Amino acid sequence: MKDINIEKAYEAAKERYSAIGVDTDKALDSLRKISLSLHCWQADDVTGFETLGEGALTGGIQVTGNYPGRARNIEELRADILKAASLIPGKHRLSLHEIYGDFQGKAVDRNEVAPEHFRSWMEWGVEHGMKLDFNSTSFSHPKSGDLTLANPDDGIRNFWIEHTKRCRLISEEMGKYQNDPCIMNLWVHDGSKEVPASRLKYRQILKDSLDEIFSVKYDHMKDGIEAKLFGIGLENYTVGSYDFYLGYGAKNGKMVTLDTGHFHLTESIADKVSALLLFTPEINLHVSRPVRWDSDHVVILNDDIADLAREIIRCKALDKVHIGLDYFDATINRIGAYVIGSRATQKAFLLALLEPGDRLAGYEAEGRYFERLAVQEELKNMPWGAVWDMFCLKNDVPVGESYIRDILKYEADVTSKR
């Protein structure tokens, strides 16, 4: 794929960046190596393929909108994911929730799920060069209620312990099959609408559940533990708070998952990266865009995502941070939502990679704060868009807004007929 205008613009941008000590070719090579973990649940509004359960989302989460064309089965889901991936530069991963197993129309309860239910996914992933990550699913089930792993009822608690153990085993088999560790994320919605008589009681139960779940060691998967601020209907108390999982992760060597929608809107998730890197082995990211609450809007290139990417690059932590997406917007074309959010995240990392880090650090070390701030401001005017266009061109995906045509054609030919 060639485009003289894009190449000319890139050469001019390359020269401009070189003047401030940035190698754009090196930045593009680094960006190419960043694999996002695309979230399968954007294609079908977190519905999955179970033949049991309540049939509607529960557990303090919800999807807004009902745009036509939702994936209704495993074949449609896979087709939609491949279409989205074809419009996103680079090679990426796929994150599956347990409810997306290939159950062949059979009723398989969550404490019975096994690697065989994801064998076709493993084969599909290798066939399409898309490595898999995994998530246990504690919501939208008759036994979910307000408490799962933190439930005082041994029957319910043990059901979810068994479910989570089986999800770890599935992740281990995925990691073996693809010869690359599968990142297994554990998030439970457990909480209370009002303040409980004892906050400690439920956190002690959750800790004991996690200890039992993690008692088996695996070599081909990595565990992430994800906090949340609150869920709808569970606003006053969340058992698995950030402080809880930070303490558990630091003590037990587990990755803490930072979901950008699971904190107070005024908190800086970027600021947490350097702190976590000192005390936990790695970090798992779930990138979304909260608006007033954990509303899971499509990611756009805003200050929050740009700051987060910058911090990861400044910490030289690309090998220690796993970047996944986590939003579900059913108000717009779902393939479009994938592409917009993924490309926005990549743009944020490109901006970070185009920062003259050594120069800024040198100014700082010498106390030259005026120069540091001036360069940071002038970077906003640099021709990074030309570098992004070249990245798309090199990866043989549509440049600029031209991907819109592809998505509308797919909608006309495929999703609108569902």
C-alpha cells in the first residue's frame, strides 16, 4: 500500500521530530509491538452463549442502547471481531468472558465449565493469529445475587470458588495452546446497597476464597485481580475495593487490574502505575471511558488516556503492563465502537512514544522547569497525525476516517440483516 502524500507528510514530520531528539521510525516499531486485548463482549452487549441463567445483565453493570446488528451466536461474534481487527493496525489479542464458551447448545453450569468448552476458541485464535485472554464471570446467574466469593453461604461461595478455579485451569490450557501466557482477570461485583454491619466480615471471606482459588500454581497463565468503586444497586459498599486488591496483590505477588472506569472521576489512574510497579509484578489494564459513573463509554483520545499511556512509557513498563479494552456501548455501531476505541488507545501510546523523554528528564535533573514545561506544551503542536497515518499505511489498514466506509458496508451487507 502506497500513498505519496502520506509519505511526504511523514518525512516532514520525521524531520521535525528528529530536531527534538525523537526517532519516529523507532516509535512506529515500538507501537507495532503493543498488542491490545480486544474485549469480546462489545460485539453482543455482554450476552454470551449460555443456555441457562437469568438472561439479563445483573451484578451492578448494564449496557445502554439497542443498536441493530448485535452478534447472536459464536459465528457472528467471531466474524465481527475479525472485521474490527482488520481495521485496527497491528496484531492484537482477544479477551473472552467465561459465558462465551462453545457450549454447543448444551446447558453447562459455571461450576462445570472446562477447557473443552474453549477448545474451538483456542484453535480459532491460532488460526487467526489472535492470542487469548480470559475472565471469570460472576454476574448474570441465578446464584449471583449481591455476593459471590464473599458470600457467607458456603453453598453459594463454594459454587463460585469452583467456577473461578475452573476458569484458571481454562486459562492455563489457553496459555499452553498458544505458547504465550493467558491473562486471567478476576472481578466480582460483591457489595451492598447500604453500609453493612461489618465491612471486615465480607472482606475476610473474600480473602479466604482467593487464598483457596490461588492455592494451585500455574505456569502458562497470569492472574489479575480487579477492583471496583461501586455497582448499580450496590452503591455503598464494595467488598473488592482498590485498597483490598492492592493489599492482596502486593502481599501475594498478583497483578492488580486497573479499570479506568472503576475509580472516582477525579482520580488519576496514570498516577497509580508507578506505585503499583514497585510492589506488584505486573499491571493489567481495562481501558474504558467513564462519564459521571462507570458507564463504559467508547474510549476516545482524551487527556486521561494520553496521561495513562505517557506514564507507562515514562516508566519503561511496556513489558510489565497488559493493555485490555473494557467498554460496551450499544448505542452506536458495535464494530465502529471497537475500531474507534482501539485506534484511540493506540494514538495515545504513539503520542507517548513521540515524547523526547531523555531531554525532558535532563531539564528536570538540572532544575530547568521552564524548558520542561515549554517542550511539553509545544509537543501538542507537533505533526503526530502524519506519523499515525504512516502507521496505518504500513499496517495496511484504512488511513484517517476512510475506515468508516468499510464499517458501513459491513453493516449494510452483514449486521443489518441479522
